[in-house]
Amino acid sequence: MLFISTSLLFLATVLPRWAQCRDPAQTAPSYAPLSTVTSYAPVFTVPASADVGKNVLPNIKDPQAVNPQSVCPGYIASNVHSTDAGFTADLDLAGPACNVYGNDVESLSLLVGFQADNRIHVQIQPRYIGHENETWFILPEALVPRPPDEPRSYGSSNQLDVSWSNDPTFFFTVKSKETGDTLFTTEGSVLVYEDQFIEFVSSLPDNYNLYGLGEIINGFRLGNNSTRTLFAADVGDAIDANIYGNHPIYLDTRYFTVDDAGQTTYAANATDKTARYVSYTHGVFLRNAHAQEILLQSTNITWRTIGGSIDLYFYNGPRAEDVIKSYQQSAVGLPAMQQYWTFGFHQCRWGYENWTVLQGVVDKFAEFEIPLETIWTDIDYMRDYRDFENDALRYSYSVAAEFLSKLHANKQHYVPIVDSAIYAPNPENATDAYPTYDRGVEANAFILNPDGSLYYGAVWPGYTVYPDWVGAVLDGSGAINWWIDEFVRWSKEVAFDGIWIDMSEVSSFCVGSCGSGNLTLNPVHPPFLLPGEADNLVLRYPEGFNITNATEAASASAAQYSQDHPAMATASSTSTTESSYYRTTPTPGSRNVNWPPYVINNFQGDLGVHAVSPNATHHGGSLEYDFHNLFGHQILNATYQALLTVFEGKRPFIIGRSTFAGSGKWAGHWGGDNESLWAYLYFSISQALSFSIFGIPMFGVDTCGFGGNSDNELCSRWMQLSAFFPFYRNHNTLGAISQEPYIWGSVISASKDAMQIRYLLLPYMYTLFALANRDGSTVMRALAWEFPNEPWLAEADRQFLLGGAVMVTPCLVQGASTVDGVFPGVGDGTAWYDWYNQTAVENVGPGQNITIAAPLGHIPVYLRGGYVIPVQEPALTTADSRNNPWGLLVALDSKGTAEGVLYLDDGESLKPAATTWVQFSATSTSLLVSPQGNYVDTNSLGNITILGLSSAPSKVFLGGAALDSSYWAYSAASQSLSLKGLNGRFASGAWRSSWSLTWA
């Protein structure tokens, strides 16, 4: 029974805090406690004011903001030279400089390149760039590779066309040759290009459908009156705000009606279910790592960035899948292939106190026979929150060896968190020594202040330094080699199996180099209360909790009110002072990097708040201002290299928080610090689909929610939904009630039912990842991608497909027992089968919402006709599952055909020595199996189910030999043929050679 009280677990008594104000500039403040500290028992708390910056107002909210389109002159093109592969031109200011949010660049260069038949490159950058300002404008290819030209890419063969004009000033237009549709045009606007501000505008059709531009928590289809801010921020999962990652790409899907003559007409409101539609999708990628804003307005898209260049890539489809594949193959790399075990279930929480508690969690999963693949630890395991050191009492190395030996013997795995900042030890306390820091200093591994001294921010352990990934890549400083060495050293003490990278935006709990001159205070407490500490108890519950748990909800609500409204608070304490905003103007010949003249709509406001300051300096002299968004990307690169060293020859398993275009080739991503609220259950689908666009298919969220307390209903629904996400982990915050799936009886049942399906589908999911790694195909898919000619699916983000064959229609509403869902493609004859009873879905029209039973503990799942799905009997670990007999699900389409594929390898090698691909092809009278490759799987085949057979067979033949009727049965109710007990027929393995199954 659920209960709550104000005595919920918390870390400790309130730590001593000193209130101290300071000028919140990006300088090193001087802190001093009220009395001299003579021992290291009292812990200094960084004052809250340390993380307060200038009071800036975002440009889009500023009534005084100047519209660049109204005051800037634009450019004129000249000196145009055409080639087979494109053309070049000079661009010069068409009038007096406006210098509105920076200093206008008078002379630009234009390059238009036909890079591939379906891809065009448009680059605009300053004509004259010196070493002193190169990183202001040019994104180094060593950090973010540039999509290459493909051989023989000529304009005449390209599916896209680029034109330009100087009337009245320079603009360019990209059109589709097939439809004549204008995909992107800056006509009617002026190009603005300054040293701290770039703006270009393209018109868009009415009621457009754009997707991507992340990372953000919102619906899948982008709003047509919204702003996307791309600036990595440690903010938790704030809805409709910039959070951890940056992916400056969007897909644009347009629907057209088609007349009898085959002519297409754009359909802004394509709602007629009887009409014939066709869609075309194209993609636009801006290769720019600076802070950006994309203004989505009713008639246009405005792209703004506070640095870098215009480095645009246009991808023709015509399908979304085509664009996504091309983007990955050319720009960001193919997704990392994952080890097989990573697709099992993962359990974590912030608050597992020691190895004993961790063992107890593992034992509970076994007791309730709930699959558990991997146990994780949050920052609890660390010695005072320091990377690469375990707490000697709670998480000792000796007990670690015993715990991990037992875990690995049970074919289970362990993943710890590693944070992105490195503790700087107290120079006056010998017991505070931290060799990791010392080795990093010796290797020149850390980011600097402008004067060349070390930059000290503050994170969990206290004042910290930050690895300089940019300097390591561009200048050859030692961060990456030092990072690899630390992992190798630590791996000898802790036998981890993968790594979780956190706080990588990169986060700092104070503005500026606040630790400079203050290291003698270390270790220090963050400038806020941790969850569960006094006055910060975790008291919130999901929406609707008051309906199902009225007494507990009332108690929690009262406690929450008392916590939020202490008795000393009075109405008179409310400030009525009008805000005064800090604004800057361009300075000729220089940039104001700490407070640029154009203020992006950053959730934290000032760019230096809760982040390393923009004027922090990398080895080689470049500034954090120009590379902030790449810290999370490059720490994944460094960690990937480290794990290749620790696990030679094996695929690294990494889950990271901050990502950039291309991070998927190294790591997966989880959705960050979400909340135990129903809204986040829904938004998780949109997040996953967006990361499919971004090339990071290994995605999942904190199941049951991270912040706040979950309840049995929300956790039941969430455990079942996440079972169909590639990365499947339950994780919650310190101080909240436990939410492991064995806590509530209903969640145990719901979890086991969904996990049964997931583990059956592991071979199918693994194959999807092999295909993604081979050619960039997606794993989780939007309905609109698979059914591109049904415009009513443009906003569908409450259902999704796992691959092409499995559709999931989860219940996302508190208290509901049914869910509405559509069955795409039925107008064109697509067949759908209920996973549970194996019957075909009938009497459904195109785009028709059907009410589906979804009582608590049941998640509707459907198989799409036309697919053969390999399955394997589930077990409590993936290793045991991989040793179980195979099965096949054959879902025939309306024409009586189906196809499928299975990928086999050892499940872990970076470059497997042996692989096998198995092709499946079925008709209404046969199933053919054709393996190709040299990987040997000895598991037998136990059963086959064929759905969509309208009549019972009289005979069934396996390899030409008639099967006794005891092996097979036909169900007239479900129109399915089931074969069981085939194991003896495949004693040496199901996929050792080709075979056939036929029936008459």
C-alpha cells in the first residue's frame, strides 16, 4: 500500500550554507566563510548567487529588438563561375553595414555544389579568414566531418535544382526537379552575415509539416508558431525549451493531390480520406555548432546563429527514410552497432547506497522472475562524487570484485555513471589528494581561463576542471589520452561493462571560473538542495494520483505546500521592482562572447549560467563560445576510444546525455531527467522518433520517470511502453519512493507481459540495428514514414512502429482503459494482426480511429502483413534467450506474401569474424529460408505460425517430406497455421542450410 510522510529519505541534515552576494560577471569571485575553517568537517556551500548571471532578455521576447530584415542591406553576387559540379560567386554588401547584432562581414564567398544525385551543398562564409578568427566562422572537419562529394555528381543529373538572383539583392532557391516545388528560397528576404549573428529566411507552404531540430520535449510535428533554441543546457526535461543536445536538421514533408493525368497539387489541408495523395520529403541540415535559433512562423522559417557559417545540405527524398539514410551515410555516420546484451532490461536509481543494496535489487528481480540484464549505479558509488574513484566504505573495490564476479557469472552486466567534470583537490588537505586530477594537469588535459590558468567551475564534488576535448583534437593536448588512461586504470578495479556519461553540456553550478582562488574550500556543496534533503523532500506524484490514492495525495499535497511556503514568507517580501535587462551592442573589431548582442532564448538566460563560460579557452586559443555545443559530442568520442582500449575488439556500450550531429556513431542517448508525469510518458515517443532522424536509434527514457514519485498505474503503462524502445531502463531520483518494477504487484504483471514480447523480439530488434549500422535505416519509425501517402498521419505520435512490422498503440492517459488508434494502409490493402489473438483487423477504413481495449496491464501490439519475424523463446537474461529455440511468425499480406531477414553474429565483436544473414520469403503455400554467411548458430527451430491463411491445408511438407498432423494445426477462427515441436527436425541448428515449408 502506498503511503507518504514528511520523513521521506533524505541524504543528511542540512549542510551549513553561507549567503554571499557577488557581481555575477564571468570573473573569479572570492568566497570566505563567516568563520575560519579549522577542520574539514564543515562543508562550504556555494551560494545560490554564484549561479546567477546577467539579467538578459531573449531577442524574440524583447520589444526593443531590431528586426534585421528591416535595416540590413543584404548582398550582391558577382564573379560567378559555373562548373559541372556547381558554381561559385563573390557576395558583397549591397549597402551600408547595419551591424545590428555584430559586425557585418563585407565580403563573402558562395559555393554551390551538386554533391550527389540527391544532395546539394550551399556554403556561404567570409572571403577573407585568418588564423586569428578561423574558429569564429569555420567548423573544423576534425570535430564534425563535412559530407563529401560523390564521384560524378553533376547538376544535370541531380534531383534538385539551385538558382539565384540579385533582384533586389542576392537570394537563392532550391527546387525539386520532379515536382517543380520550391523546397527552400530566401527570396523576399535579405541575407544578414555578421561576426556574431547570421540570419537567413525561407518561405514555407501553408500548414507545413516539419520534424527534427532537437533536442526538445514537445510533439513530434513541429509547431508552426514556435522557436527552437539549440544550445546545450543542463536544465532537466523542460518542455519546449533547449535541453541537452543539438541537431540542426529538419525533415519537411509535403502532401499533394494527384489528378487523373498524374499532375500534383500541394494540399495544405489534406483531410479527404477518399482522395489520392502522394508525399515528398526533403531534409535540410545546417552544419554549424554555434548556438542557434530557428523561428518557425506561419509562412516561413528563420534561421539565426551567433557564429559560424552557412553550411547547408539539402537532401531529396522522396521518402523520409531516404533522407534519413542519406543524412547518416553522408553527414553524421552510421549508428554504432550495439552488443546483444544491451537490448535487455536495465535497472538504475540515484540512491542505491552500497553494493549490498545493489545485490538486494538484483536478488529481488530474480525472486519475482523479472528479466534483469544490467544493474546501474548513479553518482552514489563515487568517492565524494569523483570520477574513477569508488567510495572505500560503501562501494569498496574488494566487495566490487565479489559482487561483479557473481553478477557476470549470472550473465548479467554492470554500468556506472561517469560525470564530465574532474574534481580539483584542496591544496591544503593532504587527505584530499586526487591522482586523476594530477595526471590531467600534467597532460594539459583541462580547459583554461583566458590568461592561461586553469578554469575552475563547480559540479557535484565541488570546484572542478573540465577536459579540453577541442584542444585535444585541434591542438594535440592530452585530454583524450589521459581519459583513456583513467578508464584503463579504473577498469582494473571495477569490471564495468559499459559507461553512462552525464552532465556533458557541459554543466557548471556557478558562473565563471568560480573556483579560482577558492580551492582551499573544497570539497563544497552545490548551490542548491539535493532531492531528499530537508526542505527539498520529493513530494510530487503523477496527475490523477489524487483520484486513485486520495489520502496519500492529500498528505503529500499538504507537505508540498508547507515546503514551498515556509512560515516566514510574507506577501511583503514580494519584489515589485521592474526588471532592468542587460543589453550589449557590437564592438568594432571584436566580439562580446560572454554577452553577445543577440540574446538567444536560452532556458538558463545568460550563456554562462549553469555552464562553462563562453570565454573559457581551449588549448590553441579557441573559445568555448565557438565550441560549447560539441563538449558532449566529443566526450563520447573520447569515451568510445577509451572503451575500445579497455575492451579490445568489442563494441563499446555508451549512453550519453549531451549529443550533436554524429554522436550516434559512438553512443546511444537517454531522454534525460524527465518527470514521473503522464505528459512525459507521451513525449517519450516524440523524443524517440526525433532521435531516429538524428541517427541515434539506441534511445530510451527514464522509465516510470526520474523526478518526483511514480505510482503503480503510470509505472505499469511506462514499463510496457518502454519495452518497445531500443534502450530500456528504469531510473529515478534520490529521495523519491522506489519504483523498481517489483514494487507493485500490477507493475510486476504488466512488466513481465511486455518483457515477454520484447525478449521474443530481440532477434528482430538486433537485426534492425544491424540494418541501421549497415545503411542508416531506422529502428523506431513514425507511421507517416512507412505510409507516406496518408496525410492524416502527419501528426501521429501516440503510435509508432518498431521496424516495419510491429505497431505499438500504448494507452497514455491516466485512468483510461481504452485507446484510440489508426491502422495505416488499410485503404491500400495493408493487413494488420493482433499480436495476442493473431486475428486480422477487419472493417477499418483509411484514417479511421478505432477504440481498442487497453485495460491496465495490457499494451496493444499489432503485426503488419507482409513480414516474417524471427523470434526466440525468452529468458531472464539475453544470454539465456540466445541459447533458446527459434520460432517464426509469418504475417501474410493481402496478396498472400511476406518477407523477412535475420542477422546473426557473436553479439559483441566490433568486427565479427563470422556473420550470417537469413532471408525469409513466404507465399500462401510456402515458406523459403535461405541463410548466407559463416556464423554458426546451433539452436533448433521449435515453432512456426503463419497468419492470414483463408483455408486449412490438407498436407504440410518440411523439406519435401510430409509432416505428421500432430506437428501442425489450423485455426479457422484466426485463419492461422501453427506448427510446434519441430526441434528434433532442426537438431543441428535452424539456419545451417536452406530449407522450405510447403502446404497444399
